Amino acid sequence: MQHRIVQDEQFTHNYGLDQAAKWQLIYYLWILRQKGIYRRGRLEFIEVNKKLKRTVLYDLKNSDVEMIRHYIKEIEDLVNGDKVPDAVKKRHCIKCAYYEYCFI
Ligand code: SF4
């Protein structure tokens, strides 16, 4: 298996699951930073053909912190709101661990 390491600026895939993994990592890095722990994040992906393993190294940026605060505010508004929005089924939903909660 080939192993390729890419830096965060190369992390430009727009696949929903990659973005979900990226933001989950950013959230954990942000939580750690609030505790005074500064770390570089690391995500590993194994390609579908299992011949290439891709590792993404990620450093938390100030713009990430702004966005994560914005997302948390949106989530709090959603949780505290009265209206449950309709689920929007996308291509990557079929692979999502929460699929049954959204669509079954
Ligand atoms: S299945 Fe639900 S939680 Fe998962 S990506 Fe789709 S909408 Fe989001």
C-alpha cells in the first residue's frame, strides 16, 4: 500500500465525508486549545481500492476557530428552536452513521 502525506492546504476535497472528518478534527483541536494543548491534527484515509493511504496533517487556524464558533451557534439555535428542519438527502448520506436517524 502506498502512503501519501499531504498538508492541510492540500485538503481541498469537497466530498461530504472528508469535510465532516475535517470539521470533527477541527472541533477536537479547538477543544484541546481551550485547555492549553496545542497539537497538529492527523486524519488517515484509505482509498476505495485500498492501494493508497492518505494522511492529512492539519493545523488549527484562526479562521477555523471563527467558523467552529459560528457552527456551534447554528447548532444551539437549531436545538433550542421549535421547528425541526426537513432532512435533505445527499449522495454521501448513504454512508453516514446517522442515516437511519434522518431517513428511516
Ligand atoms: S444521513 Fe443525516 S446526518 Fe448523515 S450526512 Fe445525511 S443528513 Fe447529515
